Amino acid sequence: MNLVPLRRLNNSRTIIMDSYIKPFIEQNPDFYVHKNQILEFDEYEFYVKYARPFFGKVCPTTEIKIDSSTPKAV
């Protein structure tokens, strides 16, 4: 799964992953995502740029990447 932050991150991606995303996934074992979805983890919002499969269950072994840039305005 590839996540794009919707605004500039005020913490490192590692801190956000370890402090917000991983604990959320561990506490919500029936969590599903789909491509183009917006996810909220505390104060952070992310656009799901890529998910394989396009709709599926997220588990602690799911590979998650946070992009380093915010999306460009259209």
C-alpha cells in the first residue's frame, strides 16, 4: 500500500508509521482499504495511491510506504 500525505508532515515518516499507523492496524484487525481512499490516523490524512489488491484487508504484515511529497493541486 502506498500512502500520500494530504498535507506537509510535521514528523518523520518512521515516527508516524510506528506511532499512529501500525498501532491502528494492530487494534483494527478487520480493517480494509481500497485505492483512492482517504485514510485518517489521528491528525494525519493520507490518500491511498496504490493498493494491491485494489481492495483488501490490511494486516500487520502488509507493506506500507508513505510518499515523501504531498499531492500537487490540479
